[in-house]
Amino acid sequence: MNIPCGIEEMLYLLTIFILMLIPDMCSGLGGRKCNVVPKDLYVEVGSSAEITCLSWCVRGKVFWTLNNRILHQRLSKTINASHTVLSLEHITEPVATLQCHSSDIQQVLGGTTITTYTKPTKLSCMLHQTAGDLPGLFTCSWEHQGNSLQTNYSVLCLSCTSVTELCRSNETTCTSDFSRMKEMHLGGRYTVTVSAKSASWETFSDRYEITLSTILNITRPELSVTTVSDSLLVEWKIQSCLSEYLYHCQLKYRAVSVDPPQWVINTTVRNCNKAAATIEGVESCRNYTFAVRCALSEAPWSGWSHETTVLTQLNKGDFKPRLWRKVMGSTENGVRKVLTMWKEIPPTCRDALTFTLTQSRHGDPTGASCGGSVCVVTQDAHRISLRIFRDGTLFAGDSVYVPAVGASLPQVGNVEARSHEGVILVTWKAPDQPVSGYMIDYTHDGRRYHWKESRHTNVTLSDLLDRTPYDITVTPLLDDGTGHGSQVLQICSSGDPGNITIVSIQAEDTSVLVRWKEESQDACGGVTVNYTVFYRIHNGRQFNVSADGTQHEMVLTGSHTRNPV
């Protein structure tokens, strides 16, 4: 296409004019540039913000994008040809990029960033008592979701005469000396807040109401435990005592064992210099551990005191001497030796006890001391008395009657004993006269005795030595004395069968008579319940026949008994 020379020159000049015009449009009329304000905006999470697009450099509408996502036009409001305001509500993005675009030429006109921050939450404060009557340290802590900016915190008293800084920190906890807080006293109520401030923003937590006496954490008490007969006396002292306040305390204790229950006693203490509790019903000679903690009303608990362990004493109610005696026989001059026995103190007990043993003629208040556990008495009736002392005070006592030789007193009859599966079963016939019970004593060596009381005419003796013969005596008990003892022949709790020896075999045409005998190897040969005879015939077949333990011979009959082997 041929363009006239004059027109070609005009097009050239128009092109130069357009190229010169574009920079002028980006700068806008009068040289003003397009932009978005404010820049680098910081807002609190959940709050609202307004951002303005200055569209000097273009004509027509604009639109917005947030993190490259187009926003709805209803969020934007055109103020005039060059000012468009975007309203954002409930902003939660940690960091967002906001841009303003020209609708006509799809060009970014400007942008900004929006960074959110949070206010501190869960503010709580505590007073810590260290020494003296006044608290020592004031400590507050809170939660705050941080960002990349350095944040400084200050705990402020809003209800003091003027807003007062109580402590400061760049962490989510701060501590200060309570003595420096001149306007605050222990019984006062105050409003506090924590401010969080960075180079770009500042925010405050919700207000927190505190009464200092309800946030005072006192020092742990000092505890001591004293053993008393049948109980324990637990005493404790609250350090740095504030005498004008009531204290609530918890005392916990438990018996030391594999899986013990734990008990807790709640008590109110008025005298914080000396508090005490008496623990009754504890088990004898057992270790118990104790700890206590205290607090002012509505205040947090102190730490538990150091745990104290104590061994209880032997309780009077738990210990009965169960004194008994064994008349060993008469000497040539007519005196008798009586061996006495009483219940041993449990091996876990550490009580320092002393024992006195005296004997006196029945009805005579005067008595003589026995030598050790053996008393020497005449053939008259006597009473032997045992007295047990702890720390010089009578702790327990008991007495037992020794009948006169030849006295007409009740005696049991038909005493029988048999062993079964490691125990000995003893039975007897009650005497004609009324009795209150029976005492059964037994020994395997004549030196160490065991004794057991029964209200019935039978008893089971257990925990016996294997293959050991025992001497057993049964004595009736009267209200004010005893009858005469009746002894059982020696018997063992267990034993093995003796050796079996075949005495003779007499064969007939259709029967065989077999005789045998059993010989025990020791005094505790077991009682045989049955015998079994095994035999076989020449063709190899084997047979067996059983007989009860009272038999010592058996006749084998039948065709298969011919020529047995």
C-alpha cells in the first residue's frame, strides 16, 4: 500500500506523541502516582481495617486481590474518580498481600501487606512467700502467640493511684520484688493487665482482678510425727505465719506397703505457729508416711512438706500375751517345774519392753519371782502372773492357773489324733463339768511349745514340720482356773509308706494266696490307705488287684492265676 508522503509524516508524529503520553498516564495528572495506603499495616486478629487505592494514573474502575484472590466488589467503595476504599472485617491471616488493579488495563496500581498480631491471654499472677511476714516475689505469666518482631511486655496496675508498671520482660512471664510495690498491700484488690509492644504495634490483655491474699503461695510447712501408744501425734508449723488469717491444711498419710490406700484429713488452722492432728486406729509396728500442705482461704496450696516416715508402737489393743504353762513333772522333793510361754512381739516392733514373771500359791497375794521362763512350784495350786512394762509403765499382763497335784478337776476323755494332708486333726470328749474352752499345746522337741485355744471339742494343727512326731496335750479351761491335761500319743503330720516285703506265696490249682508285711523306716511312717498287688502270667499279660490298708494278704482267683509270675 502506498501512503502519501504527507500522511506518512503525520503517522510518525502521532506514534511519537503516544509513546510520550504513556509515562504521563502512569504518573497521573499533575505527576501524581497511583498507590495503596497505608503501607505495611499491623492489625489485631479479628479486627477490621480500611485500605485506600489512589488511582490517579488511570481512569475507570479498580478491583482488589488478597493473596492473589479477587475480592468481591461489595467490599470496595468508590469515593471519587481517584479514591477507592476497601473495607476488610475479621482479619485472621497471619500475613496477607493486598493489591489494587486497574479494571481496564489489568495493571497493578499498588499494594500493601497486612500482618496480624494477638493480645496476651490467660494472664495469672502469684505471690510467693519466701521469708518474713510479707510475700517475697510477685510473678505473672500469660500466653501470647508471637511473631517475628521483638515483643516487650509490661504488667500494669490499672487501679493504683496512677498506672504503675509492676514488672517487665521480653518473655511471657515476669517477676519482681513485692517490697518495691509500695501501693499494694496483702489485703487489697487490684486490676492488672499486661501490655505487649513491638516497634509497630501495641496491645493489652483483658483486665485481671486480683486479691493478693487469694494468690499468696505460702512456704511449705515443717512437719514432725510423734508415736503415742495406740495413736500418732502429727504436728506442723507454718513458716512466716500471718496470724490475722485462717489457714486451710491437708494432711495425707498412708501405710507403707505395695499398694496402700491413702487418707487425707482436711482441717482449719487458727494457730499457724502450732497445728496438730491425732491419728488413731493405726496398725501396730508398721511404717506410715506423712506430708502436709496449707493455704490461705481461696489461695493456691503450698508445696507438700518433706515426707516423714515413722514406725508405730505396739498397740495395747493389738497385743494379748496369751500366757500358758506346761507342767514338766515333779522332782524327788515334791516340787514341780513349770515352763511358761507367751505370745512373742512381732519382729517389726521396736518397743523396749521388760517382763516380770511371778508365782504365788492360789489365793495368796504375795508372790516370788520366777527364774526366766521356768517357775518352780510346790504340789499346791498356784497362779503364775506375767507383767509387761514399756518405759516403766504397765503395758500388758496375764496370769495362768497351775492346779494342785491330785485335785479333783475336769479332764477331757477319748482324745484322738489323725493326720491328713500335712495337718493333724485332734478330737476329744468334753468333761461332765461345764468348761469355758480348751487349750491345746504341742511340741516336737520338748523345748519349744505351740499352743492354741478352742471353744469346741476339736482343733486342727497346721504349719507343722514334715515327718516329725508331735506330743499333744488338751487341757480344759475354767472361769478361774484350769482342769487337768490329757496327752495324745505321738503323731506325725505326714510320712511315707514303709517297705513292703512278701512273706509267702501259696499256689493252688485255681488260686494263689499272697502274704506281705510293711516295715516303717522311722517314727513317721505314713498310714497306708491301700495296697496294690501286680502279677502277670507266662503269656505276658499283666494284672493288678487292690486291697485296703488293713489287709496283709490276698487270694488271687480265676483261670488267669494258673502259673502266675
